[in-house]
Amino acid sequence: MSFSSDIKEELSKVNSLANKTAVKEELIGYLISSNTDVLKNKVRFSTENQYSINRFNKLLNNMQIDYKIDLMGKLYAITFKTSSIINGIEYEDEKIKLSENIMQNKKMIEEERALIRGCFLGAGTVSDPHKTNHLEMIFRTEEIAKYIIELLASFNISCKIMKRRATFVIYTKDGDEISKLLAFMEASFSVIKFEEVRVIRDMRNNVNRLVNCETANLNKTIEAAVNQMEDIKLLKNTGKFETLPKGLKEIAEKRLENPEASLIELGNLLEQPIGKSGVNHRLRKLTKIAEEVRNSMK
């Protein structure tokens, strides 16, 4: 199963069906999602997720709403008449709207949890946390999407909104926000799983960055050493080497003898050891002299 399906399985088992108001809010969350259509005088919710359809089924039973359920290939569909009374829901131009009262009235936190839970069960997904952080919920209208974003913001859960074809998507790619939203919906086990995977993924990414950084530094060191040895060989082949001061000759010989040595290691090999900056200074002098020789040969 996908991570989204695991979350929906957990949410479908949240023990809130005794709270009639919360049941109504969760049902409304389903109805305002993009997977719900109004066709003439009927409302249809459809999904491939068995946990979402089972929970929706329980909500309708709890509200004593008559419905019909069909299976079309992998798609489950539940239909009921628009004449079924659900306070807060309005039907206009074959679209479902939230009434002004339900959008303006302050709800209890359990009711707001239920509403968001219904939105996610209706048309929400979370990407595989092994790969990326991405949570989204899809709605039919911009008005509803903005209302849900504002509701989440009141609980310090930050999401963005974008239009995708004829729908409006609330989404976040921030791991902290995803954890907060899952916790808000009461998907506690999913939060733990998400955080475990996230920690492991972040550690792996950090290790990869360190390895890449070390590899890049090593490549730079090797490239510099190769260039230094080419400069020294040029000075030897042109007779310029013999005219160099003792200190430059000594560091040049040590570089040729120890092509893989670091600057610190080279400094320790000298008759009178010097530090990294001193070694670097002498090698730069050799490079400058070699450049002068090359220019004179042009």
C-alpha cells in the first residue's frame, strides 16, 4: 500500500462517530473535495481507496442518509439525493458550496479536525516520504480552498494554493507542516512513520553531501598536485631548476617524491618543517616561475 493509503486507513478508524456534529463536519469535508460531483438531483462521491469509501459509508449511515454504492472496475462510487438534508451544504449550478453560516461561525476544535480529516479522506494524498515531502488536498472551488487554508493557518499550519486545470489544490512541501497537519487530523502513527523516514532520509542526504564535498576537495587537491609536478618537471627540463633557492628546490623534490601528500604532510617532510601556508607559498612561487618560463618560450 502507498503511504497515503496507510494514512487513510488510520483516519478511517478514528473513534469520533459518537459526536454527531463532528460526523457532519467530516461528511462535509468529503463533499467539498474534488472527488464529489452533483449530477442533476444526486450527489456522487467516488474513489479507488477502500478506506475512504468505508468511512464515507459509516458517516452516511450515522446521518441516516439513504445511499447507493456501486463498484465500477477499481472505482467505488456512493450516490445519494440532494434532497438529503446536510446543514451547511448548498447546491448551485451542479456544484457544492458551503453556506455563509458554516464559513463564518467558529467551530469547536474537534469539528475542525473532522472537517479537515474529511477533506483529506475525500481527495488528499501524501507522497512517499522516502522520496519527497508533498501533501495536497484538492477542491472544486477557489472559495472553499481559501477557506480551508485560512482554517489551517489558525492552527499555525501553513499551506499554499494553486490551480490545476478545473480544480484548486492546497499543498505543502514542508516536512514540519506535513507532520503538523497529520497530527491535527489525528493520524498519530502516520506522523511517527513520516518522521522516522524523514530523519533517515535527511541523515542519508547529509552523508551524501559530506561525501560529495570531500570528493570535490580531494579532486581539487589531486589536480593541484598534478599541476605542481608539471611545473617542477618543466623547470628541470629547461635548466631553471638549478637556479632556484634551496627552499624551493627542497619543496619541489618532496612534491615529486610524494605526489599524493597534502600541504601539511609536505611541510613535515622538510629538513626544517614548515606549516601549510608556508608550503603553499613556496609552491605558488614555483608555479609563478614556471609560468614565466612558458611565456618566454612562446
